[in-house]
Amino acid sequence: MTQAENLILIHYHEVGLKGKNRGRFENQLISNVNKTLKNIEIGPIRRISGRIYVELTPESPVGVIRERLGWVFGIANYSEALRVDNDIEQIRQAAWAAAQKTTFGSFKIATRRSDKTFPFNSDDINRDVGAYVQERSQADVRMTDPDLTCFIEVTTSGTFVYAEKFPGPGGLPVGSNEKAVSLISSGIDSPVASYKIMKRGVTLSFVHFHSQPYTNRNSERNVEELIKHLMRHQFKAKLYSVPFVEIQRHIMQHGIEGYRVILYRRAMLRIAEAVARRERAHCLVTGDNVGQVASQTLMNLKAIEDVTLYPVLRPLAGDNKDEIVEQAKKIGTYEISIEPYEDACTVFIPKHPTTRAKLDDIHKTEAEMDLDALIDQTLAQTVVKVIEW
């Protein structure tokens, strides 16, 4: 290496704690970075100890790259950096080049040296490079809350120098864990729940229940837009669009009125479980929030979950509504979720839903209804779409 190389240096945190499985997680992260940067002019993506970097070309759109890397789960932070040889003069020059990209009245140098063969230790480099930058900038050296921090990482693969860190979303790379099925509506909660589970490396398929023709198609359109937005993290997913109205009509005619929503949701879980078996998924995901509505009391959640052997993950269970709204705004789903729509569960809703469902009553009611055949019929009529980012 005879001159500084421009690149994006990527740091990960949780991936690095995976012991013997670390290589698999790193490979998944590299694969996801490649997919995120598809159709963008970049150089090779390389892995070194504890880091990944993307080589840049003169045509690389750095702003677009920075934006997209902010979507990749598993990234702790990333920086536009220079890579030079492990040579103190080159390190000085790179630090000054990085510093000149912004204006500052105070600065500090922060060095990490993993290559112990380099003759300067971290304190030596901080003093040497700090003196070089101070002489040229006339800025003050300030160790606490400086205007600029110049980071230097000396590795066996060269020295990386940068002056700004951009936060990544953290978590684990999508695809590094197993599969799950998310029950998604057009509302605010379930897209946020889906996001949080994807952030744990889980690959999702989606199930959406609609009540057409009693409702319009807005909920389906909104859900498709929500999933497409979420696919900037996962890239591709199946959406099972389930016509639910006949099951609702049957429950309305034969079920206990106060238990109607609970019976709806038990049927939904049965359908979602069938989808999970088809997708070889291991659990179900919902946007339930304890106490938010009548069907989400602890007793009712227990009664609903009783119908499936699959674990039901509820990542929003303990959040306040305003916290969920804030998360939806942060991840970009809020504006889609507040578009007008009619939800499947609002059709044939009882005036006085129970908050303390009894399983004996539920089992007795379901035994008197012929739901099995209706659920099989509904699954046969379900439309499957592939949604890509």
C-alpha cells in the first residue's frame, strides 16, 4: 500500500461475542451488506479482525452508502476512513486529512493498537499525531468533549484513520437466527414488533387477515407497503393474505358474544401456525401489548395462546403506547400505519368484550362450532405474495 485508500470501516459488537459461531454471523453480515449495497458502485467488501470494510471507488456515492448501512442489523457503527500502512508518517498525514473534513476548535486523538509489533504504543501515537495536527490546525487539545475526535486503529492489516462515527442499528444480522411468522396488520404495533424480532437475526414471513368485501382493500395495500419498507432490513419475504370474513361470520353466529374477539384471534393463531409449519418457522410474533385493549389482558392472552403449541413472541408487551409510536416514527413505519384502513378485528366486534376469558367456556364453544373445515377452506383461499425491497 503506497497511498491512502478510501473505505467505509464497519464495526460490529454483538456478532463479535459469538465464540465458535462468530464466522457464520460475520459471513451473514457481509452477505447482508452486499445485498444492501446492490447496484451501487463500490470496491470489494473485506473482513479483518473484528471489522468489515467496504472499499470505495472515485464513483462511489458515499452519502447513499452511509444511509443504507444504517439499515443493516448487526452493525454497531461505521465510518468513512482512510487506510494507510503502519507507518507513523502516513498515519500523521491521514489524521490531518481526516481532521480537515470539518472545522474544529479543539480535538483529541484516540488510538487503539492491536498490532503489537508496531514500535509506537497507543499513548506514543496519540502524542505524536496530536502534536502534528495541533501544529497545523492551531486548535486546542481537549481530552473531554472535544469538537473533533480523530480515531486511529493500528491492525496487522494496516492502520485505519477516521474522524466521525455513524450509529448502526445494532442487533444481529437477519438470517443468522431461525425463522418466525409475524401476524401483521396495518396498525402501528405489529410492524414495530416485526422490526424488533428481525433485529434479533430472525427471518420473518408475514400473515395478514382481511375482511373483504366488508372492508375495503386499504389494509392489504398498507400492509404491503409496510412489509416493503421493512424489507430494507431483510430484502425479501412472503406475505400470506388471509380472507377471514367467513370465519368471523361463523363465530358471530355460533360463539359467545363477549368472547368473539378472543375466538377470532384463536382462529388467527391456528392459521398462522399452519403457515409456520409450511415455512418451517419455529414461533409466531404478534404486536400484543399488555392491557392495551380488552383482548390483551393477561387472562385473555393466555386464553388466546392456549390454541397453539408454537411459542408466541410479544416484543411490545411491556411498552407504553407512546413508546411504540416513537419507535414506529424512528423506523419509518408510522406514516404508513396511520393511513386510513379497516382492520379485520373491527368487523363484527362485540359491544362488551370480556376481559377475563375462561378456557372451559372457550373449549365448549369451539367444540360446538365446525371451525376445522372452515380454517382448511380459508387456508386454501389464502393468497401468497413475495414482497421484495
